[in-house]
Amino acid sequence: MLFLKRMKISVSGVFGFSIVSIVLLLVIFGPHISPYGPDKQDLNRRMVPPSWYKDGSSEHWLGTDMLGRDVWSRLLWGARTSLVDALLSSLIALSIGVSLGLVSGYYGGLSETIIMRIVDIMLSIPTIMLAIVVVAIMGPNSISVILALGLTMWSEYASVIRSRILILKEEPFVLAARILGASNGESF
């Protein structure tokens, strides 16, 4: 409910949420609303300009490519693959980064030093360059792209989580739990 209250206040939040919702709906229902298949060719309709151009066709909103394939249909189908790849690579990066950030922030010491030096190294290398190297080694396919992005983008998550854990572990409720005899592995 708090989320909805905040969204009503922020005009830019409502606008951003609307755009993201529309894109997600288009991606989810893309195959059902696309007028043509992504690979359907019509060589007689090659290089048709978008509908807003002078010679544009209302049948092909974004025009056609060199093989006569509808660009709008290809965009709807291709967005699904891109969204799934982005989601999976983000989940990989999130799980690695959060785990390492928790360990380095809570336990500190040698584990923090080692993990944070690896994070520093990862942050000093351009992410896209490292991802290209990983894809070149593993081969050009969707799984290698997902793994490459997931394995190269975890350092940002680790750095942010570590900083939050350093703050949270000094909070009074954590200190009170330690005084009462709670250990690191004890569940509540």
C-alpha cells in the first residue's frame, strides 16, 4: 500500500512505472499481437519505410528489412529473448554479489580483504570488455552471454551490500542479540 501512495505522489514514478509496464506487456503478449512471424519473408516488400514516412505502409508500422521481414514483429519477438537474458544475468550477479557482500561485511578480517580486493579488480576492468572476453572463450550463444554478464557484474552488488552490512551490524538490535548470547548461525 505504501508503494501505491508513493507512486501517486511522484509524477515521474508513475510515468516510469507506466513505460515499464507497457514494455513488459508488449514482451509478454508480443507473439499474440505481432502481425507477422519474426522470420516471415516477403521479398516483394523489402525495405518498406515506416508508416510515418511519405511512402510508408500502414501494414508495417516500423517498416521492413532487406529480406522483407516486419521490423515491429521482430522487435516484439526479440525483446523476449533480451529480457530473459537480462533477468537471468541479473539474478546470477545478484546472488554472487549479495553472498560475497554479506560475508565480507559481516565477518570482516581476511575474508573482507580478499573479497574487496577482488571487487576492486573487477571494478577497474571495463565490464563489457570482460564480458566480451568470456563470450569469446565460451562461444557465442545465449548461455555464455548470460554467464558472462552475470559473472562480470556482481562486484557492484557486493560493494553496496557490504556497506549496508557494515552499518547494520552496529545497530542496537544486533548488539542486543549478541549480548543475549545469539551466535552467527542461530536462527530466530
